[in-house]
Amino acid sequence: MRFEVPGEDDAAGAAFLTQGRAVLEIFARQRGFVRGHLGRSADDPAKWLLSTEWEGVGAYRRALSAYDVRVEATDFLNRAVEEPTAFEVLERIGPDSGAVRGYSDRG
């Protein structure tokens, strides 16, 4: 999820970082969560990214509908730029491994 955090001062970024950490902790308690990252653009400090990895799209969507996510994270998540947020990994490669191809669940 991409975010735009307006504000010329570091206080806006610090507050957003604190809220983002709390959301990552909420996500980490959900079934199917693998890992998450919160970062800010090196070129434009108003642009942020919350990236999460799940066991599958179903786990991600179930997590978004979980009670504690709806209660504690909705205000933060509603600030995201309106665009698709669920993507399938169809190719993966690491420094110590060859390419791994995935398969789409879309049929």
C-alpha cells in the first residue's frame, strides 16, 4: 500500500511511522502473515510504502476483515492511495538460489 504523508516537518513522518509500526504488529498476529515492511521514499519523504507478504491472497483478505484489524488499523489503512493492493508472486529469485516460478490462483 502506498501512502502520501503531507507535512514539511519530521513530526508528521514520525507520527506516521509510529502508527505504521502498530499496524504491522496487528498484521503480524494474523494467520498467514509472513513478513511486513514500512518504508519511506529516499527521493520524496512524503511518499511511504507498507508492504506485507502473506501465505496467499486469501490470508491477506481474511486478515483485512479480522475484528482487531478493522478496529485498530482501519483509520491508518484508509489513508492509503486508492489502487490495487493484492498481488500474486509469479517469479522469485534470490542471491543464493535460482529463479522460482509461481502459479496463478486466478485459474
